[in-house]
Amino acid sequence: MSPMKKEVTLQMTQAQINRYHTIMNSLDGKLTVAEAATALGISERQVKRLRKGVREEGAAFLVHKNRGRPSPQAVPDEEKRKIQELYRGELYTGANFLHFSELLSEREGIGYSYTTIRNALVEGGIESPKKRRRFKPHRRRKRKAQEGVLIQIDASPHEWFGDRAKFALHGGIDDATGKFVGAYMTKYECLHGYYEVMRQIIERDGIPASAYSDRHAIFVSPKDGKLTVQEQLDGKVINDTQFGRAMKELGVTLILARSAQAKGRVERLWETLQSRLVIEFRIRGINTVEAANAFLLEYIPKFNEQFAVKPELTEKTYRANTLDLDLVLCVKESRVVDKGGVFSFNNKLWKVRNDGLPSGKFSVEVVVSATRGIIALYKGKELDVLPYIKPKKASAPKAERKQPSTLGHHAHDNWLPSQPRYSFDLSNSEIRKMVEDIFLSKYA
């Protein structure tokens, strides 16, 4: 709207009222209607209306009738106090103002706008926990054009349950859309956490084209790039990590970032989640890893509905999975089986039980799966694996040991030839602990 068409403001200062009054009085000979309209920046029709009012009521006509009265749109003081008390309460304290306004609408039936909620909190002397940082100009990398081209993965150690104990939340974000594609919490950043994130992505959407990570020991060997010239000439190579090997089997290109800024989208994801999830967990009384992981599966769609964006191209690049994920998202190591069908793994002896195997020594691939326990693969065939106790040499006779009536704590207590027990039985605590130690170990 041009200045000539603007209407007079609803409330004017005393100086503005005096100026308008002077110009209105000048219309009786000193100024034309057009000149007054130009001077005041309003329409000629508005000038005529004001002149008529001033002639009939004097300068009081220029004062808006609602001046000094509270706006009917204003939030009542009682409502403001309620909003402030809710924020200072046990559930919502520490929430950023936008998240708090969303929670008020969802849980308290208070549907004011973000600006209204913010103003009420500021009036109560409450400062936002999210301070605006000084803007740092940087070159923003363009998003990938299609969903599934690149998944940024990372883990964030944080006090997720509002106490001093830190837990690691593993997650992934799609570069093209900003979708939160997977989340899994453990005590420490570990192989199992990243495997579970990839499992969620693959089972829901399919296999992505590439994954973008930092240079953590889970993704790349600490010896990477440190081979001497002579070692390279001798043909020595750095083996893939278990995660790197799994990505190769899936056909996922693993890209290693050299700085946190390079994977900025997943870093920004952590900033948002650290602000919101702590409050969401507190509201629901969630204070264990198991409960958190169950809630995260429900929370991801809600998060994406609010924060995800549309990609440049609508066609997704995820590929259908035809592999057994239990035999991919696992730990694999080669071992040699002796003539008695026994091999060593993780400082313990194990025996394969299937018939039809070579009579001499042969190699197997030992698979440690978080879902299926310990198995061995021989030419693609799965072999049953049992704990094995090497017989001791004959010695002086000893009193016969009484057989326990219930299964013992250790793996060798559970292995009885007449009643073989498979390796990943939940009652077999030692084997279960071994699997957990392999997958959930803390990486330096």
C-alpha cells in the first residue's frame, strides 16, 4: 500500500495529534485537501473525514476510542501467570520456547501462538535456554537431490534422562530430506548401536546408497594411513572394521568425514534432540535405555512430520534388501577347526556339531549376532556351535562331583552331551555376556 493510501494509525502520540489538528485547521484556506493528504501520508477521503470530525468534536476526535483500554485480543493476566507457572514447574522447565508452546497446545489445551507464549514468559522474567549464537558465515553444502542417496550417521553422548549419567544416542539423518531415519540408545557409543540404526533404515526403507560418518574406530582402523612405504610394497593392507565390512556386503559406500562441520546436518539434529528429548522423556517418566528405545520408534515419525523437507527429486534411491541382516550386521572372524571339530574364539573353546564335515582341519567363519548368538559358517552352511571343555589329564581319583539340579551360571556348566544347549540361550549368562561385550564394548 502506498503512503497516500495509508489510514491514520489507531493510536497517536500527543505530538502527532497536535500536528494533525494543526493541518486540519489549515484546511480552511491555507492548505488544499490534496496538500494535506500529501503532508500526512493518507488518502484525501481520510482527510475529509478527519476535517469533519475535528469541526464537530475538536481535537478529541483524533484520539482513537480504544485508547487506554485493554485489547480484547490480549492474553488475560491469569493466563500469563498460568503459562509462567507451568514453565517453572517440574515437567517443562528448561524446554525451549517453541517446544514449550507445542507442549502447551498438545497437553494443556493452551493454544496461543509462539510469539504470545514467548512474550508471556519474557514478561515473567524467564530467559530462553536457547541463546542465539553469533552468526558465522559459512558455505552451506547443497542437499542431495534424492532421498536415500546419503545417510549421515553419528552418536551423541548426553544426559538424556536429566541426571548426571550419560548415554549414547546413535542416529541417522537423510541428507536430502532431513528425515530422522533411525535411533538407538546404549550406554556407550558402540558397534551395536550403529548396527541397530542401519537395521531400522533397511527394514523400513531399504538399503541407502552411502553412509557418511566421522573417523571413529568403529568405522575406520586407527592404523589407517599409517602404513610405511615398505609395508605397502610388501602387500600389507589395513583390514576393514566390522562396520566397514558390513557396509561392503550391503553395497553401501562408507564416506569418512574429517571434521564435525562436514556432517553438519546430523550435528544440527543432535542440537534439536538434546533440547527436546530430555523434556519428552521427563514428561513420560522415561529413565531407562529400554524405555527410551521403545519411545524413539514412536517419536521418529512425529519428528519428521515437523522438521523434514521435500527433496529436489521425489524418486527414492533405496534398494530392496535380499540379505539375511542377522548374518550381515554381526561380527565375523575366520577360525580353523581341528580334527575334533573344535576351534578357539574369544579365549574359549567351541565345538561344531553338524555331520558331513571334513575329517581334517578346515576353516569356518565365526558369526556373532546380537539376535542369534554364535554360529559358524562353512561354505555358506550354518553349523551349530556349543561351548567345549577340554578334558583334563587323568590324575588321582577324586570324590565324584554331584551334578547340579539346575543349569549353572557358566557356559561349561550348561553343556551336557545328552542335552546339548545352543549358544544363545538367555539362561546361558556367560555366553550372553560375551555377545554383549563384543557388541556393546566402549570404544576408545
